[in-house]
Amino acid sequence: MNMNRKRLNVLVTGGNGQLGRALRAACKGSPDRYVFTDISSLPGGETVFLDVSNKAAVEIVCESEKADVIINCAGYTDVEGAESDPATAARLNAEVPRILAEVCKKTGAVLIHISTDYIFSGEASEPIREDAAPSPLSVYGASKLAGEKAVRDSGCSALILRTAWMWSEYGRNFVRTMLRLMVNRDSIKVVRDQTGTPTYAGDLAAFITNLVSSRSFDKAGTYNYTNLGACSWYDFAVAVRDLSGASCEVAPCSSEEFPQKARRPHYSVLDKSLVQETFGTEIPGWRESLEKHISEVNGN
Ligand SMILES: NC(=O)c1ccc[n+]([C@@H]2O[C@H](COP(=O)([O-])OP(=O)(O)OC[C@H]3O[C@@H](n4cnc5c(N)ncnc54)[C@H](OP(=O)(O)O)[C@@H]3O)[C@@H](O)[C@H]2O)c1
């Protein structure tokens, strides 16, 4: 199929989640036709019902929508919940990518699949390249790694994008939680011994829609995409506080003081050189994107 000339049909799964909704905004003005699917509805947004764990349904919708590209934003993203429900995590994060990849292999569609920094153990001390050996610490991380493998093993044309610490104006995420807590509390404790890179979903969504518009499908492979820079969750919270003008005290604590079921990597900063060199992408710094985001939320 020659994808360079025609208007593409782009099917987004999990279209009502954080990244899905960021894509709804980012694809405005795109020359391509985006179709958003999910298992829920979205007030004010058109959604085609599609349970991606049902292969027959995926085949029917891909055929009826004539999908040239599938962007898989569906997933089980509750890192804590996955520890007590590994079957659901495996179904959505490993089995679903396998189903989508098999359908893409059969139809010739391109798959853009989203993965995570949590496939790494956190032993690294410098930004992690795409070819570093993964070793997930959590059920979520292991299920996402299995999803990547299923996509690669299928032999379909796929771009796997690993991102991290995503926030947006939608759904549940760290920035929204902090903004809410900082209004209601005098002080909060935030872990300082996990270092990574926050990623604004709008930046990742803009990268993906540009990738589709530029028809860069011959650059299939695995790429890291987060914002630039690195920080701890504590630094991230302090930045949210300072940029929003809140006065809540933010105190650092260790992961041990804040026990969670799922272990997280202590260091999971991803190296972005490959995505920058391959696509000529200019990636904003996390703080710059946070500043813009908070000023928009505040209506400035
Ligand atoms: N959020 C992060 O910090 C982060 C970091 C690294 C990587 N990622 C990856 O980025 C991707 C997108 O993350 P996100 O934060 O946008 O996730 P999200 O907000 O949790 O969105 C996932 C969407 O998938 C939907 N979904 C669940 N089961 C489904 C099914 N059977 N069929 C169709 N849709 C289904 C969810 O619906 P319900 O809400 O109704 O269940 C939700 O709308 C995921 O692959 C995630 O692993 C996220």
C-alpha cells in the first residue's frame, strides 16, 4: 500500500484515556482521518465502541474503518492495581498488543504502540538507550515488556514509543493530583529517591501526529520519547507548587516511607538521542511544558 499520497485512516485505541484525548486535540488540522475508539464514551467526543481484547471485534472495526495506522493507547495503567490483578494487566498490556500486531501484519497497517520506562530496573546511572537490557520490577512493567515483545515477534510494521511519568489535563495523573492536594493541605510528602522524566501527553501526541503526517513509517523500531531533563517526584511536585503559586509545604521522603505494592525504578531517565536524530524532533524540556500547561490551566 502506498501510504505517501493518500489520506490515511488512523484508528486510535483507548481514545478516551490521557494520551488518547491528547491525540484528539493534536490531530485537529491533520490531513488524515482519525477515528477514536474505546470501551467508554466521552462527552463531546465521538467514540467508536471497541474492546481491543476481542480480536474479532478489532478485525471488524479495522476493516470497516479501513485502518491504515493503529495507535494503541489502550492499556492497563494502574501500576499498583496490576500487582493484585496480573491477569488483567497481562490481557491488556501483552495480549492486546499481540492481537493488534497480528491484525496489522495481516492487513498491512502500521502499528504505533506505547510502552514505558518501567520495563527497566533502575540500576542505570545515565540516560537509558533503547537497546539497554530491560528487567522490570513490577507486574505492570513485566506486562508492558511482554507487549513490546509480542509486537516485535509479529513481524508487523511497528513503531514502539517508550514514554514515562505522563501528565495532561485529562484523567488521573500526578500534576492534577498535586494541584488538588496543594489546595486542600498545608503540607505533603513526596518521594525523592526515584528519578525520571515527566512527559506532557500533548507533546507526545504532537510527536505522534507529526510522525503520521510525515509518513515516517519506514523508520519502524523502538524509540524513547519523554520530555527533556530529569527530576525526582519531589522536584516535580515542587515545580508544580512554584509554578501554580500554591503555598503548600512539600517535604521530601524516601520510597520506604511511602510503601507501595509495586516496586518502581530508582532511575529511569530515557535517552532521547535516537528519536531526535531519526526524526529531527525538537523535544521540549519537562519544566518548560509544565509551565505552559499550568499557565493554561490558570487561564493566563
Ligand atoms: N500514564 C503514564 O504515566 C504512562 C507512562 C508510561 C507509559 N504509558 C503508556 O501510555 C499508554 C497510554 O497511557 P494513558 O495514561 O493514556 O492511559 P489511560 O489514561 O489509562 O488510558 C487507557 C485507556 O484504555 C481504555 N481501555 C481499557 N481497557 C480497554 C479495552 N479492553 N478496550 C479498549 N480500551 C480499553 C481505558 O478505559 P477505562 O479508563 O475505562 O479503563 C482508557 O480509556 C499506555 O500504554 C501506558 O502503558 C503511560
